[in-house]
Amino acid sequence: MTQQSGTTTTPLTAATAPTTATVTPTPTTSPSAPAATATTTAAVTETAPTAVTGTAPDTAVPPDAALDTGLDPLDPVKVLDTPGTDAPAPTPAPAEPLAQPFPPLAEPRPLGERRVWPRTFHDRLTAPLPGLKAIARFAREGSVRPGKDGLADIPRLPYAPAPLPRVDARTVAVTWAGHASWVVRVGGLTVLTDPVWSRRILGTPARITPVGVPWESLPPVDAVVISHNHYDHLDAPTLRRLPRDTPVFVPAGLGGWFQRRRFTRVTELDWWEAAELSGVRFDFVPAHHWSKRTLTDTCRSLWGGWVLTAPDGQRVYFAGDTGYGHWFSRIGRRYPGIDLALLPIGAYDPRWWLSDVHCDPEEAVRAAQDLGARRMAPMHWGTFVLSAEPVLEPLTRVRTAWEQAGLAREDLWDLPVGGSRVLE
């Protein structure tokens, strides 16, 4: 059963419509759109991380490797008996172990471990970054913001802040602060995901909905997880509000950014690696995205999502920022029984430009099914205007897609900004 608080939709009164001036993307002003970089697509195998301290797992597929067909190599081939014969059906040949669909989880790594990483993670891209021709088309079309009609529904965006629900160590609760920022209560911990409490981020208009949880209303923060380094997910002004001994879990290659800001408990992880804090397991998992924060650091740090597992086995998956693709089914196989998936549904238009890095609402519903998640909570919409779709469209489309998929309405936690739900 679920308990809901703060889900009443109320009109905004303080929201201000963003400007609609055309913005030409640059590496520092359009953090959520791909950058112009010549590279090749490289697949990544799902192998258990190496246990050697200070090295990154070798996950790149050789150029001559077979393409991933999506078939489970461990599923036996069914062979029917031949009618009219007494001969038994031949025993199917064992499948070659190209990839194990149910590998054991990695042993948790030490908290705060210092690691040595590759100089670049370009080999983890699941789609090539766009070249100059795509950049020129994007600049020519100028489709980076919705028009006047697309902004007209800003006052109707769901915003209903309410006090955080009371929970105990056996209760999982989530509160949407806006965009990809959640207050996750799991295993007795309070965890912030991609915390952005700033009114404005670099290169975008100001928030169109206020933060759903006042900073002073937060309980003590026990941990922070970061999905990647784009400005709408890694916000320096917000992070400066935290005590420097707050445990922070970050992608490989991003630890130095926090250490330079005097954070003392920073744990960097590669895909499929994990660490534990007070009995709660933090697993870093792949995503279809990329990273960049300055002119010179394209894909110098990794990107991904997080699976948080309580001591009693309850699981919350936070996708971070991602397009749709094969990783969802693999995450679902490795972490069965996901109770709640926090999935992005916005910043998807134009599709030719953003499909590789951002899910649209229909893809997010499909991702929830691939994950085997029991419930889905949409995010990454209704907070910042990052792309051209009308501001309310992600919500209406995800509701329609959920219904068309035949899924139970109560399992779609389409919260207002500031809303909470409790998993009981």
C-alpha cells in the first residue's frame, strides 16, 4: 500500500515565464544537450567490476565483437521431438557465455577509497556525440525553448509543497524537490539525489516552479548521490550548503571536483560497483548519456544512475539523466524487485537532437517495464525549461502511456513538485 501527501495541484503564483530568446548551445551554456565531438559508438559489456583497488574495470567491447541482439544467452533453445520417432530430442548445445544475465553483485568497495581512472570514458558512450553538421542544424532551427503556447501552462504545473512524511528505518519514502532532486528516505538514511536548490542554473532561464522542499526543512542529510556533472544535476551553490563531511557518492572521475571543494568523504564508483553506508547499499549503474562541464572535459568523468537497497531488500532506482536503451533490462536482471523507479520524462524535443540522451514519456514507461519496477515516479520535467516541448506535455503523455500499457494507475507516482509518497 502507499500513503500520499502533498499531491494536490495548485496554481503557481510566483512562477515567472522564462524568456524565449533563441540560445545557441555551447559546451558551458547547454549542459543537457550533446556537444560537438567526433567519436565512435562503443558498446559496453555487463561484467562484474574488477576487485583490484585503484583500477577501472575493462568494459570496452573489442571492435570485432558480435552485436548485442538482446537475447538471453542462458535461455536454453527449445527442441521439439520429431513426430513418429522414438528418438529423444537432441540436447541443445550450451550457450556461449558472452554475457551473464544474472551475475553476482560486486562486493562493496571501501568508503572514500582513492582510485586511479582512465583519462576518458568515451568508450562508454552508447551513441556518438553529434558533429558539426548537427550543431549547425540545431543553431539554425533554434528549437531550444517552447513557443508562447508551450509556455502558457506554466501556472498549471503541479506544485504542492507539504511537510516531509514521518518515517522509520523500515520505511521508504520519496519527496520530489523538482527536476532530478529527490529526498529519498531509505534504511533510516536521508539521501539527496542530484540536489539543485538554486533558482537558476548556467545557460537556462530561472526555475518555472519553486523548490518543493525548503532547505531549512530538510532533516540532516546522511548522503548525496550524483548522476553526472551537467549543471542541472551538479550544482555547486547547493552543494556548498552541505557539511563537508557529508558522504557523497559520485561517478568515476568526478571525485576530484568534490575534493577540491574540501569534501572529505567522497566515494567514486564505476558501473556495477557498490558501497555501503549504515547498511544501505549504493550501486552505480549505467545510463545512456554523457558528461561535460567545461570546454576541455568531455567524457572525462562517468555518468549513470543509482540503485539504493535497504537492509530489508527494498529498492529504489534513480536513473539520473538518460536516453532509452538496453541498459534498463540489464539493470532489472541484476537488481530484481525494484520497488520504485525514478525516471526522467522531460527535455526530449527535438527528438533528432535529444533521443540518444533523454527519454520521452513513452520511453520512460517502457524503461520502467524493462526494469521490472513495481512503481514509477516521473522526474526531470516542470522545473527548468531545457528543450522545446510544451511545459505540461510530459505529464499528460506519461499518464496516457501508462494507461495504454495496461499498468495500474496507483503505481504511477506522478507527484507535484513538493509531493511525497511512502512505500509501506
